[in-house]
Amino acid sequence: MMTTSAKPPVLPIPYTAVVPAAGLGTRFLPATKTVPKELLPVVDTPGIELVAAEAAEAGAERLIIVTSEGKDSVVAHFVEDLVLEGTLAARGKVKMLEKVRRAPALIKVESVVQAEPLGLGHAVSCVEASLHPDEDAISVLLPDDLVLPTGVLETMSRARSKRGGSVLCAIEVPGDEISAYGVFDVEPVADSNNPNVLRVKGMVEKPKPEDAPSHYAAAGRYVLDRAIFDALRRVPRGVGGEIQLTDAIALLIEEGHPVHVVVHRGARHDLGNPGGYLMAAVDFALERDDYGPELRRWLVERLGLAEH
């Protein structure tokens, strides 16, 4: 009697999280001439560490950072520095020691090198050879995006467990700002009681406000079925020879692959430009017990506001 092997269950949380970090950070020059953008501190914690903590909190067990030549320090941030730790311990700097030890203890970190700057889709494709045969999905976290509060990856993974395919994160954007984003063409899911889970029919990159199919824009978090790698191999290259992730997702939709979005109703900070980076730093600092009260008083005085 011939038996067939059962299809492995869809895991609630992908084992591997991917962070594309191969860019040059040109908008932050000259600071990023020697310091990778991902290591710029949001108060006192590099952005890459905040993203790694989000992945670990969601249940990922491995983080693959896609880097470029000369950006070894991004991965080095997650390596133990026993000399520094010994010095801090000897001086009784307990709180500083805890901060230094946090990143290496968060999650197992590996790296792959993107040899050429050929787009986000190409960066994601670079991790395929590093996956285990039984991994049926990956999560992707763009380090420029901080999505707060954390927890959206778990919601996205639950949606994938129920509906299969790939699940993306969306934020609702005002009409006068929509042209700066990739925008989803969506429709309600008939059998869903959650209005924040929508089926994706397509995507439009940076549409004019009058042409935008919705107010839901991509927010830098993806739970992608392994089918994405085959799609990335088949999509035509765009401007500059780049392979775009959105083109591969559009191909999957066209071929009937289920794609949904989870609408995140919290906050999002864009660390990819100096203005967004400064707002994130202020927002994070205001939440801190050590910096928040003094910063708030200074802002009120500096802006000539009456504190309520």
C-alpha cells in the first residue's frame, strides 16, 4: 500500500527573519561614510538592534542580515565583546553591561553579502541558499521602518496560518501623503471577522492621490511564502537592472497565490531619512524615564508652549 507524506503544518512564526541592510545610507552622509546607517542610535540603541528585538519577540530564532562589502560592523554589533564586558564588570557598570550584552543574547545572527546593489527583491533572494529545506516562509523587516507597538509580525503570522500564502503589513496614510508610498489595492475578506485583514488584489508604487486604489500603504514588514524566491527569479528587471520585491509579489497575486495585508493601527517611524530619524529619537526619548521628563520640559520651553 502506497502512503503519502503529510504536508508539514504551517508554522505560526517563520524560523528565519531577514533584514536587508546593504544600502549606503546616502541620505545620512557624511555620517554614514564610516558608520552604517543601521548602527545610528535611536537615543542609545542602534536601529538594527530594535528591529532584531522585534523579530526575536515575534518568535524568530535566526536573523539573517543582508549586508554589502565593508559593512561588517552591522553584524559585529551582535558579537560578544568580552574585553569591553570585562572592563565594565570590573568598574561596576552594571546597567551599561546589561545594555552591551543585550544584542548578542537576542537572537542567532548570520549574514549574507549582496554583491551588487540590485534592489530589495535581489537582497531577499540572497538568503534562499541559507534556508533549511523545511522552512516554508520567512519574515522580512526593513530596518528603516519602526512599527510600534511591536507585535504585528505575530498577527501577520496568524493570518498566514489561517489563509496561507504571504501576508504584508499596511498602514493607513492620508491622501495628501499617499504618493510617497507603495499602495495596496485591497478588498474585504468575506469570511473574516477582523476588518484589519484584507485581501490584496495588486500594488501601485507612489501613485498620484487621485489614482491611489486605497489609503493602505506598505510598512516594511512581510511574512513571505517560500514561493517568493521562484517569483523573484522570474520577474523582469526594472530600472537600473534592479529586482523589485513588489514585482514578485504582484506576480504571485496574478498567478493565484493568496496575499493579504494586516492593517497596523499603531505608529510607524521612518529611520531612512534624517527628519524621520529625529522624530523617532525624540519619540523614544520621551518614553524614557531617564531622558523623557527633562526633554519634555525643554521642548515645551523651546517651542513656547504652555504645559498642561
